[in-house]
Amino acid sequence: MLAVIGGSGLTQLANLEVTRREVVRTPFGEPSGALTFGCIGCQDVVFLARHGYGHTIPPHQVNYRANLWALARVAGAAGIVSVGSVGGIRADLKPGMLATPNQILDYTWGRNVTFHEGNGAQVTHIDFTEPYDSELRQQLLAAAQRAGETLLDGGVYAATQGPRLETAAEVNRLERDGADMVGMTGMPEASLARELGVPYATICVVTNWAAGRGDSRNTIIFAKIEEVLQASLSRVRRIIGHLCEAGDRV
């Protein structure tokens, strides 16, 4: 079964033939919403809206542990595709572009970042050299090619705390650190998936230039972000549809 985590604007998959919805509980609390089960083509799919189905949960208050546990341990997902919006830092990451990053810089703080804590829990380390699953990334790139969509291969995702956007000076620092794009939900989602042993990759929608870049040099216009986001999500759905139709992942 493939799991899809929808980010801002993606509260449902139009091409998902829904069979049931299930409210679940986890040892780490409640996930962002009910799990929506269905199929795309012959592929079983479970969908979860990261920010809730009414988009009411800000990035720093998402219960990432409950979300990942529900998808992996309750739904039994064998792979997770995450969708999220980012600001473009690198010159070719213009609004409207899609990318699947291969590295992460984590600037978040105060989030629950591991399943292994509390009384009696053993200290557990994970190898996070390559934070995204290479095979699943390649499947996404192949699906995008079949769909006739451009999905940029690679890039460094900087995960910031939110919910505010960054200052121009902060983006300058991110760029010096090697970041190509900036978002608020990439961590600890990716590391929690690694702790659970579930392949994880992401499709990033570049909705705007990061602060101080391009037409965001002086201000960021939220109406324009929403316009770009909605226009891009139909392309994301097509990529996911072709991923499912290929039958590479069960």
C-alpha cells in the first residue's frame, strides 16, 4: 500500500477511488485527521492531509509522530510520498516548478523528533546520510516522465520552524548553508519514517520565491502563492497517478 501525505492545498486526491475512511488512535496521540483508503488504478492507497482536512493545523503543531505511526503501523504503508510547498532559493527553482529533494537541513526546534524516548526507551540512532529513499525518488521521477511533467531531480530542502515565513537575512544564511528550497514540514517527518523503516520521498511544489529572491525581494504576495499552488497540484496528482499505475510499489 502506498501512503500519500498531502500538504497545503492538497486535502484530497481527486483521482483516488475512496473505499472507506477510518479514525485511528496511536500511542502518540491523534493524527491530523481520518485516514482515507482507496485505490488509484490497481494500487491501494491511503491518504492523510498533514494540516487537517480543513487546513487548521500549522506546521509546528502537526503531530508528525501520530501521522507516521498511523500510516506505517495502522494502515501498513510500504512507502510514503509526501507533498509540500516550498519557497525557491536556487535560481532555477521558480514558482510553479516541482522538485524531489535528496537532502535536508533541519532548523526546526521543539518538535517531537523520535519514537524512542520516555521511561525505559533505548537510545536509538538511525543512518540519515541519505534522508530520502533513492528507489522511491527514482520511481517518482519515472512517473513524472510518463506523465509528461517536469520534476527536478535533487536539491537541499531546508526545514524551518514556521508558521511565519523567513526573513531575507535568514534565507541568505540558508543559501550559504547549501539550501536550495525552504519549507516547514520536511522534518521530523522524514526522520520518523526512517525510524519506522518505511521508504519516504517528497514532491515539493515551489509556490513562491523565498524572501529576498525574485519577485519576493520586498514582499511575498499570498494570493499569488495560492494561485501557483492550485495550478501545480493537478500536476502532482498526475505524477502520483502514474506512480500508482506503474505498480512498482505495493
